Amino acid sequence: MLTRGDDHRRRRAAAMPAIAAALAALLAFAARAADQPQWGQAWSRNMVSAETGLPADPAPPDIDRDSGRAVAGTGRHVAWVARLGDRTYGTPVVGGGRVLIGTNNGRPRDPRRTGDRGVLMAFDEKDGRFLWQLVVPKCDLKNPYLDWPKVGICSPPTIDGDRVYLVSNRGEVLCLDLAGLADGNDGPFTDEAAFAVPAGDPPVPLGDTDADILWRFDMMKEVGSAQHDQAHCSPMILGGCVYVGTSNGVDRTHRGMRTPDAPSLICLDKATGRLLAVDAARMGPQLIHSQWSSPSLGRVNGRDLVFFGGGDAVCYAFAAVDPAAPPADGKLETVWRFHCDLDGRRDEPLTWQDNRKEGPSVITGIPVFDAGRVYVTAGGDYWHGKPECRITCIDASGTGDVTATHEAWSRPLRRHCMSTPAIADGLVYIVDCGRTVHCLDAATGEPVWTHETAGEIWSSPLVADGKVYVTTEGKRLWVFAASREKKVLAEARFDSRLYASPVAANGRLYIASENYLYAFKNAAAQ
């Protein structure tokens, strides 16, 4: 017969495995608390990280061209280097012990999968070991403007638990298993072998280094969008929803729209890929080129708002969707809209194509929410428009058309801007294609300092550990002090052009060139 003490010990012993499992899960969560699972801060998209101890003077190692490996004893603060394709525009994300980045198939990892493809690669966060890849054939070889040659996958993925959400080069929203096929084909999508080869080609047998697709949503087929040049969007997760931009754009002539009434922003059920809602803003007729921004999120007056930078130069705030009760009409509710270049608006915008002095503007960077305000850049299209561009700060508390009433401030930049700002400690850092880094006062927009770099800047700045990291098309990484006093801490030259934004996670700094992904150690670990 058990005594009360015996019974207590038995119950405690029986509970130990569950307690140990819970503790292990808690410790694992704590260890992963500094992941960077999406492009920008969750979920405001602010390009700021809480990482500390990052190197102020990272330098890439020499690369052995035959093996693609770093030469021992070269570089500074180098943790590892991984070879990518030969053209990389995607920014890496870090989560669950993996680093994911989009690239092209210029250096095939699998000799059975050659030719022009979009590729998402997954590496081990600890040592850069290649784990798996998603290989996506081209959208339409007869129409390169739907999926530009050699560009690959440009969209930064988003990691949510053990799932990955991605916009492919073919305009598909894909939900992937973070573990790849190494732990089996989980489904419900199970036709990865056919997916990974061009239509009509025989399937290639799958292996542990292939991606596991859980579900697929074809935006061109399901909502009628048609991306131009390349699909680009970093998906945003909120509750049970995933918000994605469609990259809808002009046709191959650049003088008309294939699908002017197609939505620019959609909301899907993140578990199943079911379409929940689309925007009803009709951005298409006002597009001058395409729609390449990504959504962000902010809570305003107790309400979650989804912010989206339109290719029509309008910053929109949509009401977040309840996946259990999506809108009956299938439309996102527009809470407010702000036109960032009202003077440039035209009744027939495409007639202003290639006018380099005046005409419509676009928003390419992500609207960033911070302390009740939205910071967004807008200006002439880089390829077909005027060089004029501005950064605007919007009071996010309004409703309806707030263009005339809710501008906090607006400030011109130098020339064309495709970047997303970083806001930290009362300062705004933004870069532009005029090779200029701008530091502005967040409250007033007044200039604090500027710096001219070598090469245009297509990426977005990162503020972390009291530093500002900036990458340029001129193969340079610049490091500045994050302060009102301009101080250049370092300048480093890389092997090829840098289009991806710098990323910090779990004590490391990640820099992607066109050819390689570099992971730099915590400065104290050198």
C-alpha cells in the first residue's frame, strides 16, 4: 500500500519527462529568440536588430575559385562562407537553425538539375553546411518579362515555426517544410518531382536535399495577376494569415497592362493556402512598371493594420483579416490611403513611360511602422521614370484619404530609391541609388548627416549594435556608427556586387554577394 509520500514521489517521477521536455522546449526557444525569420523586424519591418557584439570591421576571406571555399587565415571575423548561384538578389533569413536565401542556378548544386532556374537554398546556421534546395523552373521561356533570365528567386522567404513561406520566380506562394525532404514528404502537396522540372520533362527522383512543398498557390492562375520581370515580395504572417504582394505589372511592351484589375495584395490562410481576401484598391491602372513592395504591420488605436506600398505611389493601410471570419465580399478593408506624389499622378500613367523629368512615382521599399508613424520612400521608377524620390513620414491614426491631413514630414533624397528605412534612437537611416546614405531626425525629417558611397545602393540599411551596415552595388560593405555624429567605422570590398540587405541573427552578421553568403562571428569570438 502506497503512503502519501510514496504517491507524491511516484507522481513527481511520472511528471519528470514532461517537465524535462517542456524545459528543453523553453531553452530551445530562448536559444532561438534572436532568430531573424523574416526581412526586417517583426512585424513592423523596421530594419533594426537587437543583436550585440557584432563586428565593426568584418572583411571577407579570399575564396578558392575551384572549391568555392574560404582560404584559411584570410578575412576578419569569418564564421563560414557558402557558395550560391552566380546572381543573387535575395536577402537571407535565419530561423530554426537554418539560413535560407534565394539565388539562381548559375552553379548547380545538383548536376541533374541544370539550366536557368530559381533556387532557394537552406544552410546549417552553425557551419554553413548545405542542407536542401527548392528548384523552380522558369515561368515562360517565350515571355522573359514574366521571369527575367538568370535572375533566380529574389523574394526573401519568411520562417514561421517549422514552415517557410515564399514567393517563387513563377508568381507562386509556396509553403515549405523547414526540414526539407530529409524527414519525409509531408504533403498535402506531394508532386515535388514534377514541380521541379520544366513542363513536359520527365521527373527527376527526389532526395534528402530537395525541398518539401506543403501547399502551393498560383497567383497568376488564381487571382489573375501577371508579375513583370520578376516576382518580389517578403510574405508577412499575422495570426493565421499570410499577406503577399502579387508583383502585378505592365506587359512586355511596357505600354499596357495584361491584367489591370488584378489585385496587388492578397491574404491567404497560412495553414492551407486558401484565399481569404484581396485588395480592392485597383492599383493596376496607375502602375508605371510593377508592384514589388512587401506588407508590414502596426497596431493603431487597438487595431491591427496591414501597410502596403503601392506601385501607384500610394501607401495603404488595410484592416487585418480574421481567418475565422474573413470578409464576406472577399475584399480587404481600406482604412486609409496616402498618396506620396500627388503632383506626379497622371490619368494615363503609361504614356509617361521613359519620361526622365516628370511623371508618376512608385513605392518599392517597405512601409515601416514605428511609434504610431509610417515611414515610406517613393519616387520615379528606376528603369523608366524620373530620378526624383522622397521619404515621407505619415501619422498612422487617420481614416480615408489622409494625403492632405496626416503628413508629419517629407524630405527629398538624392536619386531613385528602392530601399526600406531603419528607425532607431530618434534617427532614420535611408539609402538611395544616388550612392548616398542619409541620416535624418525621425521627429522632423531634418538632415543630420549624409555620406556618399562607391556604387549604387539597391539594398536596405541595417542598424544593430550601435552600427549601421550598408551594402552597395559597388561590391562594398560600409559600417557607420549609429549616431548623430557621422563616423565611418569600416569599408570592406567583396568578391561581387551586393544587392542583398545585411542581416543579424544569433550573434552573427550575414552578407550576401552575388556569388557567396558570408557569415561573420560575434566580434568577441574571433
